[in-house]
Amino acid sequence: MTQRFTPPEVKGWCPGLFAPMQAKDGWLVRVRPAFGRITAAQAVFLAQIAEREGNGLICLTNRASLQLRGFSHNNALRFPELAVLAGLGMANPEHEKRLALLVSPLAGCDPSCAPDTLECAAALRAALCHANSLSALPDKFGFAVDGGGLFTIGLLKADIMLQATGAGFWSVVCGNQKSKAASVQAAVELAIKLAQAFIAIPKSKRPARYPETGKMLFQSVNEQGNPVEVPAVDAPDSALLAGKIGQALYALNAPLGILTSAMLRSCANHARNGDGILRLTPWHSIILHGLPYPPHVAGMVDTSTNPILRVSACMGNAGCVQAEGETQALARTLAHGLKAEESLHVSGCSKGCAHPAKASWTVVAAQNGYGLICNGTASGPVMRFFPDDRAVEDYFIGTKPQERIMNGRV
């Protein structure tokens, strides 16, 4: 059988608080909480809105944002005003657009995370708000403040990153280049200069996707960059994604990044017994701090041995018009066929939105079946093609990993 993959449409932009996106299951709205944190009251507010005005589904994204699904167009247009009143966004749309900022999830409650991480993040956030010229950045362009700790340096991914180097100093990483250590203020100023340089250079490609852009940007601002050592691990250990991860620190993982309003409300109720904050991570976990007991939320993963922690999947054809097939149920089934060190990505098309990086196994939907890719991304070479999801399940669950590779002639 000849596989038929429909070339996906690359929109080149992401939904934002003031820019809802139409999906197959209705309009999608997004909130990007400051420093990746929401209060218990804000979580309850979002759960109520999701139930009342959407379809009750909430996605925890790989940028530590929350997406509420299934809105009508009118409800989506009304949502920003409600979110701003709840403290979940900036009233100025231009400010909001520029605040694509990831921060170490455990800053302030992990003793091994740089103690000035939140100070650095606040300084960068303020600088982004005041840098009007940065409104010209692409919607997908992002920043990160990485203080290390339990979630080690290098796990956060963004176009421009501030990384702690110890003793109150920070380096700026852009693509394949890294600056010398400097003060918080100097590092923030350099990050803004690099972003402005990106805008000034016609047809620049994002450093997160094209690392060689970093050297060009450093040269354009007359700064000496040094080659970056690329971390070998793109995701944290499963032990940090679910269960107890530190002193009075507990992680609850949303399987495949999907929450229901009931799950989010339950997380909020638990958070009230701790410090009242829900910390969102790019790895689909919500971290609660200060609880005197291990929390349990129906439908969420609270043990680090669950194989679903190493699986990613988009909404598939249930929620995306570009998806060629079902993904969510297939991903949950295939999770049981993974070995301990393996990862899996199930994508509705070759864009691979849910997991742009490589996975041990990637399954991609096509017009007439599913392709299986070994150690690649969703756009990689297909080693084997199956006519339907049942055939994928039979092969993946019933075949040992080494036999899969041999049969696929990889």
C-alpha cells in the first residue's frame, strides 16, 4: 500500500489570549500565566469557564500554558476580558503578545534552583513589556529563565534563554551560542538586544529551530558567544513528572496534556491545603507545594512508573482539521508496549505539534493509515506503514522492540 500523507498547513502563529484559534471542536482560547503559576482561585475560575463556555477540556501545553477548547466564537471573543479580571493576562494586547516566557517550575521552593530565578524572570518580564519593538517577533518566538535544580539546566527550551551560572550570575543562550556570565540586569539587556537583532535581520529563522541563527545574532550585537554544549536529555526523568518529587512537593501529570475541568478543580482543592499555587510545567505536570499528604486526582497520573509519562499525542482528528486520524486512544493503548527507556509520539499529521523533537517511536496518521518512524520526528522517514490503528496496535504491542527495528530494516 502506498502511504498518502497530506502536507500540513503551517500557520506560523500560535493562539494567544487576544487571538483565539478556530479548531475542529470549536474555538480555542489560551492563557499564559505569569511564571507558569496560577492560584487555586484562578484554577477554579478556569474550570468553571471551561464547563460553562467550552467543552470542558483544557490542554496543558509544552509551553506551560493552558488552552480551553470548544468555545463558540462569541464566547472566545469575550474570554480575554474575563481572564484579565481574574489576573490571568495583561490588559494590553501588545504586552500580552510579547510574554512567551518559560520559568523553572520550582523556582522559590526547590533549594537547588538558583535563588534569584524569580527575580531574573520578573526583570525579563518587565523588559519584554516595555520593549515595544518586540511586538514584531513571530508568535512562536519564546524566552526562558532557567535556574536549574531538580529540573536541570537545559531542560527548558526557547529561542533565547537565561541560564543560571551560580553566585548570582546568568548567561544568555541563543541557538548554538552562549554568552559569558553576567549580572541579571546585563543578561536581561543582552536578551532584549538579541531579540531586536532577530527582528532587524530579514527572514531570520528562529534559534530554537535553527541553532546557527544564534551566532549571527551574537555577531550583530557585537557580543562574543561561545559554542553551547547541547544537553543529551530533552525531557526530565519520569520521577519528576508524577508523585513525590521533593520535600512537600508533589507532581500530578495530565495524560497526553489533557485535563478535564473536574481534574483542574480537584487540583485547586488540593493546592489550598498547601501554599495555594498550581505550578505548570512544559511536561504536562501540575506541581503542588506544601501539602502534608500525597494528592490523588482521578484521571491524573501520580506514580512515576506509568508509561503514559513517556507518551505525547496531539488532539488528532477529534480536535484538529489537519489531523488525518485518531491519536489519543491509540497513544494510550500503545503506551503499554513501551520499554522503560523508550518514548512514543502519536501525531495526527507530519507537523508533530505535540512533540517536535525525536522520539523512540513516532506514529503518524495519513489519509489511508498510519506510518511508524524509528528514532525520528513526525516528518521523518517511515519504516513501516499500516492500514489502520488496529494494525498498529497489533504490531506494536505484539512485537518486541528489537524485532520492530529488524522488520522495519532500520
